[in-house]
Amino acid sequence: MHREPTDQTTTNSSRRSFLAAGTAMSVGAAAASALPRPAFGYHNSVDDAIKVGLVGCGGRGTGALMNVIEADSRTQVGALADAFRDRVDITVDALKTEHPDNLKVTDDTIFTGVDCHERLVNADIDVVLLATPPHFRPAQMEAAVRAGKHVFCEKPVAVDVPGARRVLAACEEAESKGLSVVSGLCWRYSGGVNEVIGRIQEGAIGDIRAIETNYLTGTLWYRTPPKGVEWSSMENQLRNWLYFSWLSGDHTAEQHIHSIDKALWLMGDVPPVSCHAMGGRLARTEEKWGNVYDHFATNFEWADGRKAFSQCRQMSGCFNQTDDMVYGTDGIAKILSFSIQNADGEWKYKGPEKGGRMYVNEHIALLKSIRTGAPINNGSYMVNSTLMALMARDAAYTGKKIVWDEYLKSEVVLGPDSYDDADYQPDRVAIPGKNGKRKIW
């Protein structure tokens, strides 16, 4: 049996979930498709070229452009935006090399600056791809939906709770307008992962008792200015955004969210009631590494007492593992090993693809939804997974147990009052139990 990756429309929402906190998506994606057809973003011919614009010309953003072109070779890249022109130029060069016929960008449709998204969303495009540092995602989502654009939204969707609320509200608006919102939580679009999780949900390992989800990996990039160039404190943070919690959400949100999202999925997209966590900096201790941790360990607990044990680490020279172990009453499953062990023996997925095409599958689903007028909205789970990751971060930063319903009331907004503050200094590294008067959540 082979399951095709689903369109991952909003399903299985819980009254105890974030959606119940006063911002419920009351209309499902199927119902949204019955709304009056909007004048924007709908293609009444399968031969129409769909035009996309990218905000955030880093590696992931450029990769997303390559993925959407692979999903449909007729796709046109109509606009590009980034805080920095040199990043746009790198993306343009990559497209000229790989897909010159799809590159339709002109000088008038290249936008730079922190507010570049505000101009890009008004360009002649149908879809906005959001791949900047996560801090900017809420404002970009709002602008894209307000302009009537379909959205591909990379993870996480925010770095604080108020930002997550803004994104959810934008997703509700998108649903009311018949616009699609597809999440960059790519494992939801993997054929192999859909098959394994589908079998688990059908009882292949009995009832789930616990989940262990690990993202133990090496270090990532660090950027330095060209010779003879000096970056301000703000520019350095924007260019090395991974290492500043106000920009990335820390790596438990920016990277480990993939693992956390699979735990949420396995639990029927019902969020946990609480978590406690540990974390810190053992290897990345120099000032240049900003204020993020290099390891986290989190225990999430659900209302029925079941738990997910979540670990992530970014250190060189250590044991690495990226996988999810699901322990049931009648067996064990390893999600990214695509295997299930039970009384019948071991089953392994042998379908046409395991995970590699998931980056393309996301865009196949998005473009299909636009062409057929059947919108997809991944808003529910992409917001709840983000909130789980942020709750884990803040539990580690404070050393306190955090209760979901209380956490959703947070009004703490991370980041500067103005992006023009060239000398802006980030918060100091959080010390559990010793954060003084600093309010973290």
C-alpha cells in the first residue's frame, strides 16, 4: 500500500489547541473552496503560467524557487526581495544558470531593505514564497494575504507568541479569501513519512505510549564581511540571523521544529498541555554566536499523560541522529528510517520516494490548489508546531515548567523597536533561574 503525500489541509483541530484561544479557524479548507472565487490568484486555464515572488534570497529561499520550478516548468519568477542586494544577486545568478527561461525579474521587480516585502506583494505575481529570518514572517504573511497572494511559508512562522497569533489571523483571512497557505514543514509532504504515520494511526504499533524525537546534528554557516567592509551590529545580526533568538527563535524552533511537528502530527495535531526543558551553550560560547543555545532537551506532556521526549544539538564531532522513535503497546516505529517493528516482524517502506521530493511535493500541492480553485490551508499545524518549539525554548531559558494555556497569553515581543538602530544589542544569553527582571514570556 502506498499513500500519496496529502494536501495537509486544516484537520483534527482541538478545542484545547491554540485555535481555541479566541482565534479559531471556523471554516475548513473544503468549505473555503466554496466561497465566491476571488478575482486574484485564480487561474482559469491549466496553461496559464503561475508567477511567484520570493522574499528572502538565502539558501532556503533560492532552493524553494528551484523546487517550485521543478514542480511546474511553466512557473515564472516575477519578483525578488531581500534585505540586502548582494543576496538577491546570488539568487539571480543561480536562476540564470539553472532556469534562465523562468527568470522574468526586472530592475523594477527587485526590492531591498527590511521592508522589501511591502513592495514585492504588490508586484504582478500570484504566489509569495516567504523564506526570510522567522522574525519577519508575521508582517510578511499579513502583507501577502492583504494583497491577495497565495503563500508558501517557511518554518517557523514566528519567534514569539504575539507573532504566532498574527500569523494565525492572517491564515484565517487567507481562508476567507480562498487563498492557499502551504507550510515549509516538509515532512508532511513526504510519501514515506505519510505512509509510516498513516500505518501508526491505523494501529500498526497499537496505542502510542511515548515519542522520542531527535535532531542531533553538526554546526551551520557563519558569515563575515568582505575585506575592507565593516558591518554594524544590526547588519551582523541580520546576516547571521541563526544565532540571535529574536531573529531565528533559536534552533529548537528554526531547525528542530521539523521533529516537533512530527510529534504533533502523531498526536493527532493536538498540542501538549505543558513542557519542561533543559538547554545551554557548551561549544558555541564566543560572542559571535549571539545568544542562542547549542543544545536542548524537552519533555512535552499531553492531557492523557503521554509524553514526547525531544532533543536537539548543534555541535561538531558528536554523535548525530535525526529520527523519530514511536513506542506503542504493540510495536516500535522509526519515522525517518521508514520502518515499523511489531509481532509480524519488520516492515519497511519501499515506495517511490522517501523524503527527497517532499520539497517539490509542497509546491506541486500549492500550484494544484491554485489551478483547481481548491485552496489548501496549513495554518493550524504550522502555528501550533511553532508554538511548541517556542514553548520548549522558553522552558529551557527560564528553567520553569510552562503550561500551554498560560503560554498562549504571552505578550512578550522579541526584537528592536526600530530596525534603523544600527547599534542594537540583543538580549544576553538566558541563564535558567537567573534571568533577573527580564521577562522571557
